Amino acid sequence: MKTKYGVALFFAAVMALVYCMPAAAHNVWLNPANHFPQVGETVDIGIGWGHSYPADREDQEMKDGRLEEIAAVGPDGFPVEMVKVSAALYRLKVDKAGAYLVTVGIQPGFYTMTPKGRKFGDKKKVEDGIKCTNYHIGAKTVLIAGGNAKNLEHAAGQPLELVPLTDPGSLKAGSAFSFKLLFEGKPVSGVSIKAKYAGFDAKIKKGEDAHKSERGKRKPYPCATETDAAGLATITPTQAGYWMVTYSNTSAYPDAAVCDECRYSMAFTLEVK
């Protein structure tokens, strides 16, 4: 009996490792100093990194070499130069009215779940591998310059990308923000969407948040939904301030001998007036 019980516990532990993403997964996000600049302004764009989204939008240190790329597309659909100030800060000169799409990506990598826990590396580098994930972590934000949303619905080319259908400049607390989600350029359905405002995590930790389910249990996010058959979704930010929308999608890795899946974990940030 003890042997069977031990085997059952081991099997349960392995299954938990295989099917659950790590609770301490990181996010990267973009922190523009001004989401609604005027033409002629230079906007500081910070890069956030960590487990939570604090009120000041800064969690852990962004170190040199961690980014794979950061890019911007202007209202005319062409790339816009960004100037690096530090590992966590870039500057963008706004010279035209319209929407500027800014994207960032962390260096991708592999981790493999084993009976002893998670180890970094693919199945060819990690012994006793159970399941391998090729992870991609990225973010996007939009600047609405001169009160003009031209080019807002243009895709910047991320593998998993949120494309706003509602002008963020028109948003107020309690109004709807609609968007579509594209995976490899095509609408993707059934993707879980979660959104929270800067500082929400701290309120949850202190037990101060008022968002509760019908059964009185706390919701992990103020807004949660999923994309429909056309890849469309809508959230309703509950208060003014900075918000982060998170979403992820998984697909098969091209070579099963190397890894099992590709996982894209992304964040879109916006400001609600």
C-alpha cells in the first residue's frame, strides 16, 4: 500500500509540473511617461520587468543583454528610431500626429520540467526531461500623438499581438476597450485575457481590493475574458490609471526531439484617463 501511495504522489507531482506554468513567471511591459504626447515632444519609455505591476510600474531591474529587441512604428507605418538611455529606458521623438506602436521582446529561451523541478535548457540538454517549453516574453503599448489615432489598427508584427479597436485616448473609467488578438497574423480564439491596474497586486496582498465574485471569493484580476471565434475581446477598466492586459498562447515546437511547445506570454499597457 505504501508503495502504491508513493507512486501515486509521484505521478501527481509530475503531472502538476507538466501541466502548470510556474507561478512565478515574469512579465515585461512598457511604461511611457506620456501615452498622449503632442507633436514635437520626446517621450521617455521605460521597460518594466518582474512578477507584479506596482503603482509606480517598476518591479525588478532590467539588465543589459536581457532584451532581444525594442522597436516602434509611426503613424505612416514605417519604423521610428528609438534612442537607448539605459537598459530600462528609451526615448522616442514624436514628429507626426497619429498612433505610435511600440513593442519589446526579451531574449527567448527553453526550460524543461523534470521530476526534480524546472531546469533551463531544451530536451537535448536536460536529463530526465518531461516537458519542454520554448518561451517568448514580450510587450506592446500605443502612443496617441496630437489627439490622432491614425495607424492604431496596424499590426506591428509580433507573433502574438493585441491590436486595439478602441482609441485609448477616448477611454475613461467604466468605458469599454475593444481589441483583436492575432497569432502569426491571424485572429486567435479562446485566449484568456486578464487586466489589472498598476498597484492592484499590492491591494490584493493587503486584502483591500473590492473586486469579488458572487461567492465572495476574490478575483485575481479586475477584468477577465477570452477572445471569441473572430479573435475579438472587450474589457472594461474599472478605474482611471495605468493598466496592463496580459495574454498568452501556445503552439507546437517545430522539432519535437528538441522541445514540445512554444509559449508566447505578452502584455499590453495603456492609460485610462
